[in-house]
Amino acid sequence: MDALAKNEIDAAAVTPAAIGWFNQVHPDAHVRRIPAFEDDPDLNWNVAVGMLSPDEKLREGLDAALEALLADGTLARIYAHYNVELRSPK
């Protein structure tokens, strides 16, 4: 991201969240996203939780909690605060 902002490289494959966060902590950078990988689900996600050896019940609980935070607007408010794009699930 730093190399992009300094025009040392022309492009990089990064998530929208990474761009938003970088611009938040580097307000003069103005790195912008070009939607080149919109249709690749492995490169697009809204929210993710990493777990080591999760069981099904824990995963279901986390999925339900994330759905509730999406539904009530909590995640949208948090993302907006940090200038991170929250994208609708496909």
C-alpha cells in the first residue's frame, strides 16, 4: 500500500478494507480501488473471523452474531468510522 501511495508501483491486488484502512491512517495517500476482482469470492469478503479448529456450533454462533451486526447497522457504522467500504454480500 505504501508503494502504491508513493507511486513506486502502479497497482496491487488488495482488499477494499485494506485500502480504506490505509487511507484512514494515511489521510494524504488517497489510494483508490479499481474493481478488478469483483467476481472472485476468494478475494472479496465483508467480515471474516479466523478460528483455529472451530466446531460447528461456534461457527454458527459467530455467523449469527455477524448477521445481527450487519442487520442492525453496527458494522456499517464501524466501517464508515474507519473509512472502510462495507460491501453487500453476493
